[in-house]
Amino acid sequence: MPKLSSVIEQVSGAFKMVKGQDVDINSASDFGADIVDADTILVDDGDLGSQASTKKSTMSRLWTYISGKITSVFLVDEDNMTSNSDVKFPTQQSVKAYVDSKPDLTVSGTGTIHANNVPTLNQDTTGNAATATSATSAASATSADTAKGLIGGTDTDVNIISDGHVTVKLDADNDESNQGFKITDNSDAVVFSVDEGGIVDMTSAIISSSGILAIESGILRNSTTASNFTISSSRILYLQTAGVYDVQLGNNTNPSVLSVRGEQEVVSVSGDLSVTGSIKGKQIQMFNQSFHDDIGTTKHFMPWSGTLEQSGNAYQEEVAMTMPYGGRIVSCLVRTQAINGSGSLTIGIESKEPGALVGTSWSVEETEVLSVDSTDANHAFNFVFDDASHFDPGDLVAMSIKSNSDLSNATYWYVTTTVEFDLNDALGTSSAEYDTGQ
């Protein structure tokens, strides 16, 4: 058998051989190891198979060659993806720029909502559906736009469409305070807000687009033109001003036709009050108890009717009145024609409940005393009583007058007594007999 060397020499004229030693390959390589940038490979740089054209190269140069081909053939750098190619892939920068240009909302770990390129919400006054167009890109947003959080285009609309609920949740992890949902005008003034406690604040907002109900500068109105304004509800309506529940109704001519002052517990009507049914409450009524006599220093009971007073007999029919309702004596106004002496004058309220003998002692409910001087003739003495109640329904009531000195001879005493009846404190709505106090 011929030697391998002789065989190679015989075919050397037909084939061009490259010796491994010429490319610095001295022994077998371990192909199971990882290829690294410093590894060497063979490259034919000219006439195929010649020793002069055969060269070596590192793997790093091969990767440079491959990267260049990928970049020129398969890679595209377009921030707007306008080529829409199905055989090329974008750079990381292009993907980020494209995504950043689209509207998005993100929530940070602190619960802050960050918005990017969200179109502004504008009302379409033509009645057509609002649409979102021309969102400003993040690249063109100014620092002022970024500070506001929501960035949108000029004169553009946006639709928020849902086939279910749209929910805005404030302070989801309950670690903040004074969180709110706000709507502002173009000067950043808040016109509508809802805080995390559910309180709605509308400083200046139209509730109805037709202007039927509006809130302007804290004033609730129906419209700028004359039209009806109706609030229908089975619940109580409270309008609060400065910590006091007040309601005021009227028109431009008389803004206080009806007013309610909650703190003072007063309802005021400045116009006519027309009522088709009954009014039940506290009723004020005046009674003439004038008489003519020399009262001296004896207790006299003044007449509720007629002109005769009684000395010491409260049960006489002209000086005792049966009260149909519970109530109180508000005041007793006294004038006299002549006064010759000085002293003190006492007005008293006495009562007798049902079933008690009228000839026995009466209960003194309250007395008031005023000083009188000899020069006080024709002066008015107003005795005002403090108790909340002086009599119950069914009681007899008598009004007494007494002086501690003889103020005059027989003279005219002009007396008007004001009584407050509680029409909600009656004996009943059907016929009945009462033998005890109610």
C-alpha cells in the first residue's frame, strides 16, 4: 500500500491543498466548547482553495458582518411605524417612541395616576357624538402640559364609552387624605369636585345643559329667564347658610316672601298667607280685662268678660275662664286713669284643674311685680311672664291684681291680657267627660 504522503503528491497537480499549519491549526479542536469572540475560523478571500487567498478571522468579525446585514435588510427604525412591513422588525427605541405617543394611564405605587398623551374632553355643542382626535405626542408636550398630567390636542373631543359602569376609585389603599375627583375650567378653577367622603361641591356648574337648574357663585337658580323651578322629592331639602339651616323663597321684587330661620325657629311670611286647611300650632289671642274700681290693698280678680271685677272670689263666672287648650299667659298690659300714691303692683295667674272645688284655694302659677309712683298716672305697665305653661286644657284660669298700698280712689283700669294657646294640646276630638287634670 502506498504511503499517504505519496498519494497527496500524486494529486497535488489536480487539487490545491491548504495545509492546516498555514492557518495556525496544529491539532484537533474541541467542538463541544462554547464559541467565543477570540475563536478563529477560515475565510477564503480570493482564488478558491489557494494558500494565498485563505485567511483566518475571529468570531467577533463574523458577528459584525452578520449584524450589518440584519440592520440593512431586516431592521427598521420608525417611530410612527408608517411602513407597516410584515418582514422587518423595529428597534427598541422605535417601539418605545411609538408606545409613548399613544394615550395611556399608569398608577404609581403611591396611588398617583400618571397620564400621557390623553386627548382633552370637549363638548360637541352640535349634538353629535364627541370624538377623540389629534392627541399631542409626549415628544411635543411642553413642561406646562406635563405638569398638568393630561395632555391633549387643540379643539378636540374624546368619547368615554362603556357597556357597564365607569368607576373612579379614590385612595384605593386608604393611605391618603383629602383625595378628590375634580373638573376645572380653562383657568384651572374647580367647578365640580367629589371628595373621598362623597361630598359633592359645585361652585359654578350647570346641572342641566338647557340651563333649567344651575349653580352660579354658590347660588341655586332655575335660569336667567322667567321659567318654572320645581324640586320634587319625598325627602327633606336642607339649604344651609353659615351653619344655620335657612330657606328663602321669593322673586326679584320680593326675595323674602317666605323665609325659614332654623336657629331662631322662626318662619316668616312677608306677603299674604292663603290656607285652605287648618293651621295648628301656637295661637296668640288678646283679651280685654278692663274695669272700674278702687282696688285699695285687696286682691281683685279681673273680668274676662263684662266690667265687674271680684274681690277675693276667683270662681265668679266673669273672672274665671275655662281653657279649651293648654297654654300660657304671655303678658298683661295695665294703665290707670289716676294715681295718688306710690307702692308696688302685682299681677298674678291662678288656676283650678277639673274635678277640684272652685270655692277652695286656687294654685298661683306665676306673679310679676312693678313699682308705681304717684306721678305715673296714664303710664303703661307691661307685666311679662316667663313660665312655658300656666294651664292645661280644661283648667279654669283667673287673673289677679293687687297693690301693697292704696294707689287711688275709684278709677278706670285699662287692662289687656295676651294668651298663647297651644292648639296641639287639646282635650280631644270627641265628646268626653274629664274629672281630673289633663
